[in-house]
Amino acid sequence: MAQYSKLQVLQAMKATGMVPVFYHKDPEVVKHVLKACYDGGVRTFEFTNRGDFAHEVFAEAVKYAQAELPGMILGAGSIVDAGTASLYIQLGAGFIVGPLFNPSVAPVCNRRGVPYSPGCATPSEVGAAQEAGCDLIKVFPGDVLGPAFVKDLLAPMPWSNIMVTGGVKPEKENLQAWFGAGVFCVGMGSKLFPADALASGDWNRITGICRQTLEIIKNL
């Protein structure tokens, strides 16, 4: 069961402006990354469903966050069907994110008061997702669509809350382009978690990247 309300989740995403996106098969690595992000100011974190037994790793991460990281909200990403969404919600997911919009996922999330952010790449997909009750739409892939897509979408649909994933970098010029276009928040993956930092266990480096990124967003 989700520990936080839909409103609390969306407010946390808006307040920080960034949702890290991460997967690793080792629960201990995930815990270290969670703590590093938390120390850097992160309060919403997307764990992606990308490997065998990923849900078991997520379950451990949720329990760790609840015990050690007050205010940290974990969500599940790469969710493409209702059954998987139900599984992760039962394990404590505070939000559900997908690379696509599956109309059968929305009722599952709505029934349990959990935000569903589906991946959309056209105004029609965005409109269909909003009609299904999705409060925050994920524009994906961001590196293909670009900030201009967000800006042009919001012109006729200004009520839309947009999270963009793909093509987001922890750099002022990049972040300025996305937030200047009007995004609600951004999702960011590998750029926050350099492979060499993960391999060497340099968690302080990840903390520093998160802190610097959030500071850039705050001052835009």
C-alpha cells in the first residue's frame, strides 16, 4: 500500500523538479544509491522494472526507505500492463511510470490513489491519458521530441503537467531548455549515476551530482 497520497507525491515531484530513474539487480547497491540521492536532496525516486525479480529488489528498497529515509517516495517505472502495476502498488509503490500509455493501467492506479504517468509522444496520446485520469504525463522519448514539443503541446493544452524523460542532463543549459519549455519536472537516469561511480561505490559523487542538479533547477 502506498504510504503517500497522490497529492503528496505530485507536490514532492514539483518541489524538487527531478525524479532519478534507476535499476540494479543488487538490493544493496540500490540502497546505497537511494541514500546517496536522499542526501543530495532527492525525495522521489523511480526504480525501473527491467530485470528478473526486479519486484523483489523493489520490495527491499521500499522497506529500507520507510525505515531509514523519511519522506523519500519510491515509484516503479517501465510498467506496461495492469498486472505489473498492481504488483508494485501492493509492494508500496508511490507512483507508477510507463514508457507507453496503457488504458488498463489507469483504473488500477486510480482505484488505489496512486499517480500513473504514462509515456506519450503525441497530443492525442496525452489527451487520452488525461481523459483516463492521469495527472502527470511523461513525454517520452525526450531526446527525440525535444523541448519544442513540450512548448508547442502546452500552447493549446496549458493545463497539462509534463514530466520529460530521455535526453535530460544535469547541466544548466539542458535543464533551462526543458523548464523553459514548461515541464512540471524531469526524469533523469544514467547521467546521475556514472558507471565508474557505481562500480567503485563512490556514493558521495552521486550525492554531489544530485545536489548540484537540484540547485540548478531551483535557480532557474
